[in-house]
Amino acid sequence: MSMGLAEIEAVEVASAAVAVPDVDDRALDALVHDMDVKGYGFLPNYISGAQLQSMRDFVTDAVGRAGNQYVGFTGADSLAGSMFGDLGQTPAFVRLIKRVYERGVGRAAPDAGIYQVLRCLAGQTGEAHSLIFHYDSYVVTALIPVHIPQDGQSGDLVMLPNTRRIRASYAANLADKILLDNKLTQGVLRLMMKLGILPVKRIKMVPGNIYFFWGYRSIHANEACDPSKVRATALFHFANPHAGSSLGSTVRRLIPR
């Protein structure tokens, strides 16, 4: 018996689903409270040992094929068929991210997908992808640490949390980014980090946990990790406030990132 398109799609989604823990309202409220007050919140042991190992196997293979240097994946298509891609399509996981948005922003989540990124710092090229302070384009950022060095430089996540509100227009958002994303500002921030006078929140991440923060509102970056080690993090972004902006579309075409 043949199946219709909707039935085939349902089977594909079901086969890609990843088992994740339920998060009740009380835990969700505590998570969002920490994001508002501390700058970040986390759910311990959200990823099982077997799921984490599958993610690590993917990273090990990708880094090896890149000559033990930095490698990154952008967009869900680049991670299709992997544990990362499957998790990004899992209904329970998508609902969690949307619930975080709704609790924190106070309005219904937009009908939008999750934007995925996997960053693997390794070798000498990894340093070039460190201490780049930025705002995300998306309101909610969920981060799963996959590989985190246990000694030496471990590539800690550092942030100045919740330094701005969600801007009413893309033009205001662009002005913020221009003020931050330039050689002078980046140089000053890195010097202040080196001198230990930048009041950043430093997050020591534990693989298997999942961390949430308001990526759009928080200036953040990762520190470098030792070239001989691997630091890999999976990022799941949700809700671009300026997704429909014609100015934003023009800027992204002219300056793709």
C-alpha cells in the first residue's frame, strides 16, 4: 500500500526523533529566571551518554578529515543524518526552545525553524575563531558542549549578559553590531580580557548539559583552547526578530556571514 506525502514526512520525522528528558513548568521557570538574572541557565544531563558519544564520533571524524584543524557546520542541511541534525528536528526539543522563548519574551513563539551551527576548535586555526565578541541574530541560543578540554586552555564561554533589549528595527540592531564588530572595539575588549578587567561571566561547561542564554541580547565569545585539543559545541538558535526586514536581507546579501 502506497503512502501519501504527509505520511512519508511523518515517518521521516518520527525516525529522526531523539529521546530527550521532559522539562516541567517549574524547571522551565527556574531556567528562564537564571537566564534573566545570571545571564545563562542550564539543564543537567539533558543529553544521554550514548547520544553524546554519537556526537563525539561525528566531531572526531570531521576534525580528522580537516587535518586536525578548525571545522564548522552551518545550517541544518550540513548536519542532516547526524545526531545533531536529528535533535534539531525532534518535536520535544523544538517545543522546549519555543517554551523558553515564550516564557522570556512574553509572547507566542514565531512559526520558524531552528538555525543550527556546530563549531569544532582544533589546531592552530582554532585560535582565529576565538575571542570574537558578538551578538547573535537570534533571541534564544541553546548550546550543547560536546568536547571540552579538562585542563589547560579549555575554550570557556565568556559573556557580558543582557546588555541590550530586543531592538524594534533592524537598523538599530545593525548599529549595535557595527559598534561591536570592528577592529577597535574588538581590540579593546581583548586587551581588557588579557588584563583581567573585563567583567565577563565565565561559564565552565560540562558535556551532556544544555545551556541557554539570550544570544541576541548578550555580548559573548569563546576563549581559545589548546591547539592539541578539541573544543566542540553545538548551537541551536531560535527567533530572529528581524527575519522579515528588507534592509536585513540586503545586508546579508552584500555581507554574507
